[in-house]
Amino acid sequence: MPDATKTSAAPESAEEAKAASAQGTKAPVKELAKPRSLLQDAIRDLVRRPLFLIPSGIILVLVAMAAFPSLFASADPQLCELGRSLQKPSADAWFGYDARGCDVYARTIYGTRTSITVGVLATVGSALIALVFGLVAGFYGKWIDAIISRGIDIVMGIPFLVGAIVILNSFRDDDGFRIGGIWGVLTALTVLGWMSMARIMRSTAMQTKQSDYVTAARSLGASTGRLMFRHVLPNALTPLIVLATISLGVIISAEATLSFLGVGIQEPTISWGVMINQSLGRIRESLHPLLFPAGFVSITVLAFIMLGDAVRDALDPKLR
């Protein structure tokens, strides 16, 4: 049977070819599949990695909490009753109550918005500053690179927490009251968080501008702007994206640390750092007001670090 099928199919295809040639047309040819780009290969690889899917799921849930906290917590996070002070977790309050009688679960959910917002905005601001300075230093080199690199070294010499405390303490009026609120924290984290990304961007831009396709574009008369933004920048962004993803978790941790120290975000704004700060005074009596916001900080930081590692492994062809 197989032989008969093959022999019967061959004449049909031959007859079709003869008919097509007699009519002056070519026989249909199957189109070759287009080769996948590096980005398509990276996405295809990422969706198969548990170390990408797990943190991505966690981050999506956190973003949903930040965007729509009322969907996850029906209680009022600002409603506090001293009669419920330090009550243990129960069906009515999954995370229990803090020393002031506030629902820890509701405050943890609503605190997600502040922490995620500060982390995202500070990371985007830092990445934009790093992109500009790193790209200019790496592309032009010479004295421009020397000036920018020495400036980066000077800023990196300032201890992160000390520099942030100094900046935040400058946001005070004549009576000593802190002004600026969340914008002061954003300014401090943005000003002090871009140096590492700028160094990565600089080194990547220096390597990319020496590539053959950049040399060819320059020899064809491409302008400096076209070389920088059409050829160097798109091919130098990958390390910056990876480092920015990891830095987002670090910045969220830094915001919680500054709020815990009492120099960052303060009441009535709710954040995980503020909750940790408020729980320390009664830590010997009850531990749950501290554990839940601290646990959210740890899970969030770990999720962004894992996501950054997975993206780096997928986008770097040398690691495949």
C-alpha cells in the first residue's frame, strides 16, 4: 500500500507541474519560515522558565494590589480602635491588629501602592539619567567620558543611606517640619540610584560603537544622532533593562529602610516601612504586626531580583 500511494501521487504532481509550465506559471513553492529574532528567542525561552513565571506571577499580583487595593481588602486601613490592640490573626482580620488597633492586612495591602509606586518611579528616573550619561560617555569618549566618569565616581563615594538621609532632611521648612513627602523620597532615591546603571550603559555603548554595523553606517555617512539612537542605543539597552529590573527591588527595600528609620515616608501615608517602624515599640508583646509587612518587602525584593536574573539569562546569547 505505501508504494502504491507514492507511485500514484508522483504522476499527479508531475502533471500539475506540466500544466503549470504550459500556462506559463510557476508551480507553487512553500515559503521558508522567517528566522526568529533575538527578542523572539528570549521571549520563547522566558515563558518556559519557572524562575521567570513564578516571580512574574508574584509581581502581577502586587501590581494589581497597588492599582486596586479595595479588591483585596474591604476594611478601612485608617480605621483604628484601641480595643482591638495587638489582637492575633483571625477570620475577621487575617493578619491581626497592630498596637493602635488597625487592621494589619488592610494596611499591608494599601501599603503596596506606595512601595510599588516609589520603586517604579525612582527606577525609571534613575534609568533615564543613567541612559543619558552612560550613552554620551560611552559614545563620545575622551574628555567627555573622563568628566562623566569622575562625576559618577564622586557620587558613588557617598554612602547610599547617609546621602539619602541628608537629602531627606533638607526637605524641611524653617520650623523643622518635613516637606515634600513621597516626592522627597523619590528625589533621594533617584539622585543616588543611577550610577551603577550609568556605568553599565557606558561600557555597553563603548563596545557597541566598535561593532561592524556601526562602522559601516558611519562610512555610509550616517549622522552622529542616527548612529547614537538608531544603532548604538537599541543594541546597548539590554544590560540596562536587566539591571533596572534588579534595582527596582533594591529601591523598594531602600524606601522601606528609610521609612523604618523615620526619615522617609510618614503617616498618614501607608507604606511597609512605616508599618515596620510602628511595630517595633511592642515587638516583645506581639510579632505579627512586624512579620507581615516585612515579609511583603522580602518577597517583593526577591521577586524582582529573580525576574532580573531570568531576563538576563534569556537576553544574553552567551549564557544559552
